Amino acid sequence: MWSSRCPWLVVAVTIAAPLGALAAQQPSRAATQRQVDSLAAELRRVQARLDSVLALLVQLQANRPARTDSGLVAARADSAAAQRQQRTLDSLTAVIRTVQARMDSLGRAGGEQPAAPLPGQQSSSPGRTSGAYMNIGFVSLTDLGWSTEPDVGSLQLGDHDPVVRGFTLPNSEISLDGAVDPYFKGFSSIVFKLDAEGETGVELEEVYFLTTSLPGNLQLKGGQFFTEFGRQNPQHPHSWAFVDQPLVLNRMFGPEGLRSQGVRVSWLAPTSFYTEAMVSVLNSVGGTTFSFRSDESSEIHGGVPAEREVRGAGDLLVVPRVATSFDLTATQTLLLGASAAFGPNNSGSSAGTQIYGVDLYWKWKSATAHQGFPFVSWQTEALYRRYEAAQRVSADDSTVTLLDETLSDRGVYSQVLWGIKPRVVAGLRGEFTSGDNGAFDSQLRAARFRLSPNMTLYPTEFSKVRLQYNYDHRKGIGGDHSVWLQFEFLLGAHASHKF
């Protein structure tokens, strides 16, 4: 059994000799530079060992019993193991900082400038611990396929879905994350993508900080981030179990999902099983707040969007969520969640939107599982939206006034994954969305159904090949068939696939 002490012992033995030798002499200028160079090489080796320890922790996580291998939410429930792992990483980080500080000291003793920080490290500055680490990762998706619908974009509504017959590059993501200091962690995600015409788009998808040491099991998150509404919305495309975004999330949150700028406060309840409550307060404007103060809201209510400023707290977006997880048996875990989103919309000066959602995740993993296989998981989300549309001028005909009304939409998706053997997963997803009739006849709100079987092969934790078939049926249009082949690869420190 790998012990959390082992990485520390290995690193201690690795660097003890050079540190002891340096302490035993008063170096000359040339000797100091040689020692700095030696320490720099030693530090690189320590960082390599740290990377190997991180990879080992990922492997250990994949091989844990079923009750602790149900994704990020369930992993937080196993707080004791998480704390042991974090102490190991903190110890390794402290070693790296010690070596870097010694390098700086030697540089000053020899009359030189402090040693330049190694790649992936921050330079020393007042109020900041020298040598704070930063992970850099890159992940890219490529889709190839065909659809009976020539206008693929009318069928695949997600921003990271296939958009044309042939090849699509829907998501290439650079991620940066690390410890800011003992109190905060930072994360950012920069996304590149090609549209249907092959033009490159760039967006700052997420950038936020997380507190690490608040009392009372509290955590604060601030910046721009995917809102914790249900299970799928906070996930990046490379973490999806299917090629495309579920229809109900397209309808409720728009092509890019629900994300905005704001803060989130969470509280981990002191219970014997995982229970967490959280609330996000966010700006309600922009294309990523589709059901609220978005310029694209005409697709929902059919009117000219009203100019609506933030006049008070009531014009912000509030998203509460509660989630819990517990073990049904030694091999089965169940996670339940409930979410909501309340905010203004720009169909009128006082109109509002309410969205409610429930989610369920169940997973079975064999007591004799190898590398996390075999397993079966079932995930379902159901959402309902109540959209208050004020009296408004029609966006299609300025001589027409649409009366005030309440537009109701609903939808559900349910997906099953079967981990047949290590690195081979079969999946099946069914989904349905519909909306009540309104004064504005919107194809976006028409009833839709989709059935999607797929097969995924993971050559390693850092690459993926997926084949998926979609059968779509749109009310008033009929059925369409699509086949998509997706390839993904990961580079650097980006999180590996969770099995």
C-alpha cells in the first residue's frame, strides 16, 4: 500500500546530499553559480518526482472502492483520504520552495541576482512565498461526421457540438491552475474553437479563485465560472460522456451553458455522508446567461430585448444548489442534487425567469474491479423553466405587439454508461424537450427527441476515441440521422479522465 510518507522520504533523500554539501562551504562567485545550477537541476528532478506522485494519486483514485469513485462530488465526501493526499502534495511543494529559496540565497551571497524561477513557477515578491507552483495543461477535441440535415448547426445547438458535415474543431483548451498562497488556489481556462466557416474564436471560459482555509467547512469561489447547476453544466467538453450537449441544457442555458461573473459560497455539512449546500450570485447579462438578460433572448420570447440596467440586488442572478451522496451498498453509490436559478430577463423592465432542476447519479462498480472496471452508471437530469414574458414589440415585425404571457419549458435526459473492461465504455442517452405554445412560434421551443448510442475507447487516460450515432426528431420537421467520430488528447497537467 502506497503511504503518503513515501513521496516525502524519496524527495528528502533526493535533495539531502546537495543541500548538506552547500551548507558545508562558503562558495566563491564561480562556485556559487555552479551550486545554483546544480540546485536548479535538482529542483527540476524534484518537480518531475512531484508530477509522478500526482499521476500515482490519479491512479489510486481510479482504483478506489465504488463508494469513493463517483466523480468530484463523491471524492470530496472522502475527506480523510483527500486530506492525506493534500498533505503529501503540500510537503512536496514545501521542499520545492525550500530549494528555490536556497538558490535565491546563494545568488545573493555571490553578488548575483536571485536565480530565475523555473518554468511553471512564480518569481519571488513581497508577501508571496517563493516558488509557488502552477500547472499547465492543454486538451483538444476533433469531430468528424455526417448528418442527413445539411444545416448541422440547426440540429446541433451546443457551442462545442459538431457544426458542419466533415471536420469540426469545437474545443481546444489551455488550462492554468495552482496554489496562489496558503489561502487561495487559482484556475483559468482559455478556449480556442473554429466555427462553421473555419474562423477562429477565442474566449476566456473560466478564471476564478478558491479559498482553501476558511473555517466552518466554508469555501468561497470568485471570478467567472460555470455555475454549479446540476451535474453536466459545470463540466468542460472533454469531461462529457457524449459528443454533444444535452438538448435540455441547450434550451435552458443556451449554446455555451450557464456561466457568468460572480461569487459562490459553499458549506460542507458535518454529516457522516457527503452533503453540501451552495449559492452563487452572478451577473445576469450576456450570452452565457441565455434565459436572463441576454441579447439572444428574442429566440425565447420573440420580442425586441429591452434595455435593462442593474438597479439593485434583484437584477442579479442567484443560483442555489444542494447535493448529497451516500453508499447504498459496498459497491453502489447514489448522488442526489437539486438546483434553481432566479433572475431578471430582458423581455421587459420587470420580467423574471425561474429555472428548477433535479439530478441523480448512481454507480455500481464490481468489488473485484481492476482499474475501475467493470462498472455501470446512470445519470439523469430534469429541468423546468418559467419565463415571464412582458408585453413587447415583435422582433420580426415592429407593427406587431406581443402580449404579456408566461412561457413554460421542460426537458429531461437520461444516460447509462457501461464500463465493459478497462478503457472500453458503451453509452446510451435518451432525451426529450418541449414547451407550451406562446404568442411567438419559436422552433427553439418546439418539442424534440434524441436517442444517442455511443462507444468510447481510452487508449490511455490522456486520449480518447468516441463513435456516436444520433437519431433526432423535431416536431414539424421530422427525423434526422447523424454519425460522429471524436478524438481527444490531453497534454501537460490537465486532469486525466475519471473512470
